[in-house]
Amino acid sequence: MAPPFSREEYADRLTRVRNAMQSKELDALVIGDPANINWLTGYDAWSFYTPQIMVVGLELDPTWMGREMDAGAADFTTYLPPEQLVPFPETHVQQATFHAAQYMGDWMKSKGLNGKRIGYESDVYFLTPAAVGHLMERTPDSDWSDCGLLVNWQRLTKSPAEIAMLQQASVIAGKAMQTAYDGVRPGVRQCDLMADVVAAQIRGTPDFGGDQTALHPLVLAGEAASTAHPMWTDAPFEKDQTIAFELGGCRKRYNAGLARTVHLGEPPKILMDTAKAVGEGMDEVLSAMKAGAMCCDVHAAWQAVLDQYGLEKKSRIGYSIGLGYSPDWGEHTISFRPDDSTVLPENAVVHIILGMWMDGWGMELSETIHVRANDASCLTQFPRDVHVIDV
């Protein structure tokens, strides 16, 4: 095994982060999001269930700190030398009287970070208040500040190598959706179909395999499709059900989302009318999207179609997507909604998901989209119409 990108790519990412740190007058940054740790170094392991951070300084090279038994993953997923790995002892795992972050804080102090200006990620799932408290306690003279999305914003513009990785993830997404189309029938249990979908996601193609998607595949069947994120059950699919599949593909932790809708039997008029509006809305979104466009203007193109059809969707219609670990594949930066005036950069990748959750039923249509200089391109080529299965 080897890191998925070149040394030069990781060096460029580090430069971008350090430039952002300088703009905020930081001496060091504590990173707790495993996606950000991966993006900076390639480090990849299911190790974030225990305290794990990466410390980056203007003069301190990125240093991974985590459980001792997980440090070995750095050997084959990163270019980090041994001196940039600081594992805490196994005796510190889930102890009632001593927290692993105290060990980390002591190391930071030993490196002269006490009294420095330190940023940290305050709103990530994996850097707990307890851990942050211990780090601060061990560096009492430091000036700590919230820099929660500093690294995330550097990830917004993708390199050519990242675009290629997302294109592969999008191929896997298409295969997963085709598996759902081929297997969904009345009488088939939801859990059995999801087992096949997950297998397709991980199997990938003969040329490249897949990873577990950061957002687990979802099936929204019948009444469950009236809300956004229900999990599958062991209930069988039924005749006359409308089913939304929110799936995706993942390659080297890079995620591409894909949502489509299936109906078992003769589709009702309200479904087809709504699907027509949503399809037209997606066309308008794609027409409005290019480098230099504002997110709110892309949303306005969608809203104009909804207004024409007298429909309503209160939630945002999309977000930036890319490298991610469970439970979320979004980058937590841009959102497509009326009040987001962020200008789209060239080579951003976004997931536009047009979910319509109605009274007792619902439908979805989504695309993972590459924002280019003068237009936008869908990364997965898959039919958008409601897939009607005659039963």
C-alpha cells in the first residue's frame, strides 16, 4: 500500500493550510476531524473512536497523535517519518483517572507550544470537549481560538488528482444504483437489497475497488420516504410503493452521492408531476452553475422552477462533497440556499440533492457535480427519470 497522492500534492495542501493559519495569526493548529487529517497526510484507519489529533505548526511539521496500536497505519498510508508520530500508551485507553489528551497536551508543551496562539476545531464529532479541556489545561499560557473550518475551506477546490478520484467514486455510485434498480421488487426485503448495494459499493469495478461510504446508503420506501434520512428495515417492498434510494460510491475515502426514485407499479400522477418539476429544477441548477456563480443564485434558479409549479422545499439543495468519514460526507463549507453568497471556485465538487418529502410519500434526485470554468458536469451518468417497474 501507499498514500493515494504524491508527496508534492500533500506538500501543496500543507502550504495552503499554513497560509490560512498565518492569515489568522496562529502558531499552531489542532485538527480533530479524521477527514482533515487524511487530507493533509493520507492517514487512514478506523482509529478515531479514541482520542486522535494532528498538530500542525508554522514551524512544526504535521504530527499525528493517537492510540499506540493505530500508529502502524501511518507506515503504509502516509509519508510521515517516525518522529511525526506520537502514539499514546495503551494504558491510557479509556481510563477513568487519566485522559489520553493529557498525554497529548504534555507533548505539545514539550514542543514549546505553551504560550503560543493555537487554533482548534471546535465543531467536529471526534474532538470532544473533554479532550480540548485537557489540551488547554496542559498549555495554560496559550491563546486558544476556534478555527473549526480552516482546513475544510482549503479542501473546497479540488486538484486534478482529487477530481480523478471522485470520478472513480462516481462510477461506483452508478453501479450501486444499478444494483438497487435490478433488485428492488415487491416481496424483496429492504435489508436484503441493501446488503447487495453495500457489496456493490465495496466491490467497485475490476479496475478499482470501493470503500465504505461516509454516509451509509439509505432506502426511503413508502411512508418512510416522507422524511429525509430513515434507515432500512427488514420489511418487504410492496406493490404501488414509491422508493427513493440515496446511495453513493467511495474511492480512497472520496465520496460521490447519487439519489434516484423508483415506483413499483403504475405511478400516480402526483409523483410524475413532481418528478417533472424536480427534473426541470436540476436542469436549471446545472445551467446556473459554473465558476464565479454564487450559491444563492444557483438556488434561485431552482426556486424559480418550484414557484412555477407551486411546490416548496425548505431545506438547502446541496453542499460541497469530497473526502469524508462516517457519519457525513459533506465538507461543511458551502451550502446552496438563499442566504449563501459564497462564490463557487473552479474545480469545486458539490452534491445537489433535490429531495421532496411529501405527505405520506417522497422522492429524490441528486447529482455529484464538478464545477468548471464555464459550466458544470455531472460525474455519474445515470438516467434521471423515475424508474417505473411493471409489477
